[in-house]
Amino acid sequence: MIFLGKRVLVALGGNAILQSGQKGTFQEQLENVKITAQQIVRMLQAGHEIVVTHGNGPQVGAILIQNELGSASVPAMPMDVCGSESQGFIGYMFCQSLHNEMVEAGLSGHEPVCIVTQVEVDSDDPAFVRPTKPVGPFYSEEQAKARQAATGESWIEDSGRGWRRVVPSPDPKRIVEAEAVVRLVEAGSVVIASGGGGIPVVRLDDGRLKGVEAVIDKDLAGERLAKEVGADVFMVLTDVPQVALNFRSPQEKRLGRVTADELEAYQAEGHFKAGSMGPKVTAALRFVRNGGERSVIACLDEALEALEGKAGTQVVGS
């Protein structure tokens, strides 16, 4: 069955921009984005409207390191600004690559646009009193504790590799630029938005917005964006072909079509790790529970096939 004419939110995993083992040069990342753009153009050719979101972990991490190394010469920027910088340069790569792939395919009327996106979070979110998300470079214990004493930041020992700063990871509540995204999609554009989970902001009592030091999970922000722009399908493209139970064990079982109730039960059994498939499953469930037609989790090179229901894990309401 082919699902034509859908509005699709495509949430890209890190492999769409940076592959394991690569140094992270601009040229390496641009080549990866070009391959991703080819898959998106295939979906456009099939008649779908596309909104794209993406991760930014390695990229914003590099910006934070550059901040640290250059802080003696130029002022370091806060995390919300670093996130906006990463949205800009990743968005540039996607806009250029998509434009070039459309030219090669003879496809017009879908000019790509990047929106540097703010995502509203609740200032009373419990995450602000329990920071959990490691960011930036590794330090020695002595350096980390000195930094913590001087700034009040939270630091933890991270998997035997050194000490890292941790920041809150609040739940996304609203995409500030959602209406602008909708207008652009309705005009035919492919929109790249909410990169890296978006720039976290809180709304003050007088309605003004203010950036905060935090990181929003990109998949949960992607689901929120999908809901607010009226997407029919929420698609997470990653580096595995399907969601699996007992992942990488002799008892591994891949999931094809699965109901939200079934997937939620598997999640409760502890099958999906917090640092990998867990947030993707949570986002997929939220989208279906919030009235979305279906969620898809699939590998990048089977994007169109998964959208057509021929590959990946298809999460449906019933």
C-alpha cells in the first residue's frame, strides 16, 4: 500500500550528518548530508510534503570545545547560542544539498528553507533541578570540581572517560515558530526546523522569551513539531532497519507493524535503552497517542520504502 500525499516529519539520526569513525570535517558532514538529501528528494517525488529535523550532538559539542579554547581571546557564548549556531550551519548544508539534488532530479517548487527554531519548555520542569545531559569536553576531576565551585554548574564522571558538565533536559512544550513552518510547507517548501531539539526557551510572565542552559531531546522535540505542523506521519530515520526486542542478542526479534499498546508494553519490559532507542520509541508513541496517523522507525536508506509501509517498524493506534 502506497501512502501518497502525506505531510511527513522526518527526524534524522546522527548518521545522517556524521558517521562513526569520522573526524567531523565540514566536507565529511556535507557528503553525508548529500546522501540524506537524495532520500528526501525521493519522498518529494512520490508526492509527500516534508519537514525535516535533525540531531546536533557532535556539532554543538565541537562548538563548546571551540568556546573553551578561544575563551581567553573572545567571550564564550551560552549554550542556547551554541545550539542556534549549529542549527544554522547544519541547515545550510541541508538547504544547499537538497537544492542541488532537486536540480539534478528536475524537481521544482520545493525550495528548502531552514528556520532557527526556539522550543518552549516549562521553567518549573523537574529536569531543572536534576541535570542529566552530558555536554561539552571532558575534564579531570580536579578541573571539574574547580569549575563547579566557581560557577555552580553540575558535573559528573562520565563512563570512565573523564568529567563532563551536565545540563537539564526538559520536556518540549511548544514550537515557537510552528506557524511559520506550516506557512512555508503549504507554499511548497521543504522546511528544516527544530535542529538538535531546538533552542530551549522559557516564557516570562509578560510573554517575553528567554533562552536557558539546557538540551531538549531531539526526538521528543521532533514529535512536538510533527504534532504542531499537522503531520500525518512521524518518521525517525536511524542506523537500524527496525525496532528490536532483545537487541543484539541471540533472541533478537525485529518489530514490523506494532500497535501503540504493544510497543508500550515492550517499553515497560525494559527493551529500549534510554541513550539509544528509548527516546525514539517514546516519541513514536506520543505521536500516535496524540492523534497522529502512524509513526515509523527505519534506517535512512529505506526511507521511502518505510513511508510506503514496506520497511521499518510501523507504529499504529490499533
